[in-house]
Amino acid sequence: MAALAVVSAVGLIVDDRVLVGAPIWFKPLKFAVSFLAYALTLAWMLSRRATPSRAGTWAAHAIVVTGLVEMAIITGQTLRGRRSHFNIETPLDRGLFAAMGLTIVVLWTSTLVIAALLCRARLGDRATTWAIRLGLLLALAGLLLGGLMLIPTPEQRAAGSLSTIVGAHSVGVPDGGPAMPLTGWNTTGGDLRIPHFVGMHALQALPLFLYGVEALARRFPRLRGERVRLRLVLVAAGLAAGLLTLVTWQALRGQALIHPDGATLGALGALAAATAAGAYAALRRPATEHHDHDDRDEGGKRGEGAAPPPAPAIGEPHSPTPATDTPATELTA
């Protein structure tokens, strides 16, 4: 995949052809980088298991093979100057697009197998374990949302069998219009690639978020507690799930990411407020900890300068003290 990414980057420089409003080598580059990040992340997650399993190994191999097959089709269609996705113009195009659909089904199923295995294993402390599990679940959701792009547009349904394209990533506008730099997402209508991206890359985002929290814990002692880190991971996962829902809703309404309406902004504000409240609750020190800390301080002041009572040696009888070791017969007398 790394080699394909380099080849695609060179293609962007030396090949000035444009396909559906974008440089023709832009799609192979994006897919190569995405597949590489996806495969490396899953390999790292599987390495967290104490003992490898045959099912996990087969699922990992299946993901690598499907990624290579899909990249071969995308690159081949790029060399031919033809669309790889949604293209059913010729029997060859139709067959290649069907093969790509099959690879995605295998990739999703293999990811589900890996998720099932990792949900049954302890992958480190609780924060790490849940960052991995929730990232996998969000990635599975993001992959499923990619299926929305296969739904024919009203124009394609009207054309019926005369249509040479089935499905689109844009909603409300044709594919290939004005787009954002780097991502290529539509700026005049909805774009279903956005929720697909957000869901899939939560796979990397949640573990990276936890890594950042652990790095900050060196300066902020409150972040060193495992329970605090776990709560923050849950809040981050809630934020990612909320964003996934929000951008899906926005795209399905034919609304560009950079042109939100009042309803979208209101939902985003509510999500931000809920996330802030969750983070505050995760970081807030419980009242019991304050009391315990105060008691320790008071105990230290009362006992200042006094030596603690010697502990009894092993085998010696422990003589009771009036306050703590009163025999049971005296307490019931």
C-alpha cells in the first residue's frame, strides 16, 4: 500500500488528467493511504491479545487481500481513464464494480470477526480496552454507511436501464462539483463520504486520544487514574458517535459540511455542551476523595511528632487496646 501511495503521488504530478472534477490519481492516493492506516491499526490492535487466534489471523489476511484487490481495480481503472466506483457503462466496468462490492463485504465481515475477538479479550487497562472496542464498533458503522452511496439518485432512477452510473457520493447535486481541498468533499451539496470517513477513522482517533491523555498525565496528576482515563474515553466515543450521526443527517439533507443551517448548528452546539458536561464529570474529583484527603491531613496534624505504635511481631500475642480491640464479650456485656 505504501508503494501504491507513492506511485499515486507521482501520478498526481506527472498526469494532468481530470476525472469527475478531480485529478485522476487523487482517488488511488486517498484509498492507498486509508487502507494502509486501516491495516496497520488493526495489526496493532490484534497484537494486544495475549495469545493469537486462527480466526484473527485469517480475518487479518482477508483484509489485506481485499485491500490489494480493490486497489488493483482502482489503479487499473485510473490507468484506463475510467471511473472505478458506480460505473456500469460496459460489461468490464460492471464486473469490476461488482468485484469491488464483494471485497467491501469481505472486509466488513473480517473486521466484524476481529471486533468480536477483541471484545472478548483484555487488551491492557480498561481505558485502552474500551478505546479499541469502541473504535472498532464505530468503524463498522462507518463502513456500513458507505452503502448509502449505492442508492441510485432520482436522475438515475428516471433514466432506468439507460443509466451508465448507479449510485453517487453527493446528495442533491451531481458528483464532480466544487470541492474542499485535500478531502475533495462537495461544497455545494451533501456528501456521504464524510460520515464514511468519520466512522472509519474513529478506529485510529480513539486510541490516539487516549495516547494524548496519557501524555498529558505526566503534567496533570488527575489524569493518572485509570477510572478517569476510562471516563474520558467514553466521553470521546460519545462525541465521535454524535458527530457520525450529525454529519450523516447533514449529508442526507443535501447540505454541505461547510454550509450548516440553523438546525445543524443547534445540534452541534448541543453535542458540544453534552461533551463538555461529560468531560467535567469525568474529571471532577468525587466528594469522598476530598473527605478522605482532609481526614488524612487532620490525622497527620494530630499525630505530628508522635511515633506510631509498634506492630506486633509474627507469633506474638496482640494485646487489645481500649478503643479498637475490645473483646466481643465486653461489647455484648
